[in-house]
Amino acid sequence: MKKRILLIEDEIELQQNLKEILEFHDFFVSTADNGIEALKIKDQKIDLILCDIMMPEMDGYQFLSVLKSEEKSKFIPFIFLSAKVSEEDKSKGLQAGADDYLSKPIPARLLLNSIFGVLERKKEKQATSSLKDEKKMRIDHSLVGEEKDTHMTELLNTLENLKIVTESLDHKEVSRLVKLALTSAQRIHGCFGKLSLYKGLDKTTASPASVNLNDLIFEAINELGAENFFFQPLSTHIVIFNDEQIRFILRELLENSLNFKLDYSTVQVDLIENELAIKNKQSIFGQNEEIQIEAFMGVNGGSQEGMGLGLGLFLSKEYCRINQAKLHCSVDSGGNFLAKIFLPNP
């Protein structure tokens, strides 16, 4: 079945050129000259929206804001088209909720690659949605109050004590096995904690406050081992964010970067203006790959041992959204995993 695209562009010649390209590649195309006109037809069956930014009456950002505020339209894939080409403009567009940001003039190949890529990601998301719901149901049924978490806490305490005892003896293999058991128990304990946070996510709100992000990053890095990170802040960086939630996000992203980085490599942490980037060398994902953040889905949707449930990144994404920020994960052209947080203005 042909996909329908809503094209919003006030330059009529460009609008018609793009329409011809899209129709040649078997899309149905509806057009609008501005955001106001597009609002009248957005409730039609639309599979994807291409939208200019600088338009009279209602610009692209205003139109996208209306789109995201309504239940029927907030999940429609959305691509910005703009003559603004700076990285700052692109970051602003993605932070606003766009799935991609293309700069004019737009080569036909680049336009089509973006459209097919966004539509394919939507298809994959829909295909995994039922699997995710099924996994969630099974996990919800397996949790009975806090009893299991209480037992896990007792196990952790026992293993901690056993670790201390065995380290004082000349039984290296016993000590190694106890440490391995403790690591596994800590991972399970962490999963229970994230499950509890996930179950209460629909009731979670933010209580924003001024926090010094540099201090929080240094605190997390020192706990995880400062020798594994490269971080050189330029100045004090104050952001408005829920303190507990930003601490969770930082811990999750930094721990992930350590767990999946290549041996002997260093995790790079950059904080510039309203963008926090955490980058590590890895060999799991391919180059130039967008990473979809979904609950109950491990790496590549798999179930590899030690990969967890995928809840940490999902919770981080949701905490960002609650605090008017956005988390975006991808792999760059050098094969580096890149987690970026687009932060709200203080």
C-alpha cells in the first residue's frame, strides 16, 4: 500500500519539485503552503510529514508543537526541511521532536534515504511493540509486591560478608567465584530497582531545580573510576533538572559506556552549552546507525547475557522528556557509540 506524505513548504516551486520526486517513487503526496493550512489536513491518514521551518503565519516549530500535543498525531514520523545548516539548528530541530533534520538544497537521494529510514524505524517499532508488551506482562506477573527484592537484598548482604571472609583466606578461586556471584546479584538487584521505577513511570513527575551538572558528572566519574574517562569542563554549568533523575541518567549512561567500550579505550564526556555528549569506542553496532531506545529490548533486541532489560536507557529517555530535555543515541561514522542529551535552557 502506498504511503501518504504531508509536505509543508511555502516555496511553491520547491514544493512542486519535491512532490514530483516523491510521487515518482510511489508516494501519495498532500501539500500545504504553511502550518495553518496543514492543520486542516493533518487528521487525514498521514504516514510521514515533511515540514519547512521558516514559514509565514505558523512556522515549523509551532506546527510540530501542535502535532505533539494531540494524541492522534503525536507519533506521526516528522522530518524538518530547512535552509538553516548549522549543527546548533539541527540539534534544536531534533530536540523539538523531529525524527530527522535535512538542510536545503536537498539531494533527492538524501531525501529518500531519510524518508525510507524513518518509515523503517517506525515499522520496526510497531513490530516490537507487541513483543515488548508481552515481556512487560510476564515480568509484571512475576513480581509479587517487594518480597523478591527483599530476598535479593538479603542475598547481597550475605555475599558481601562472604566476600570479606574469603578475601582474607588463600583461596583465590573461592574469592573469584564469590565476586562473580556478587556481580550477578548486583545486576539482578539493579533490574528489580529499574522495574519498580518503570512500573511507576506514569505517575512520575519532575521537580526541577538548579543543579551544577559539572559537579554531578565529576561525582559519577569518580565513583566509576576517573581513569576510564576524559572530561574537561570549561566552566560551571547550571541546568534546570530534577536532581534525582539527572543523577540516574548520568549513572546509567556512564555505566553503559564502560560496559560496552573496547578494552584500553577511554570514554569521552563533553559538555558544551546545552548539549552533553558521552562517546565510547565499541564493536556491537554498525557505523552511522540510529539506536532505538525501547523498554524490555536488549542490544539489537536480543537477550545476550548481561545486557539487561533495556530499562535503564528507556527510563533515562523518559526522565529527559519529563524535564524538557531529549536523549538521542547513535553510532557515528567512526563506529563510536554516542549518547547525547539536549538540555533545557536554564
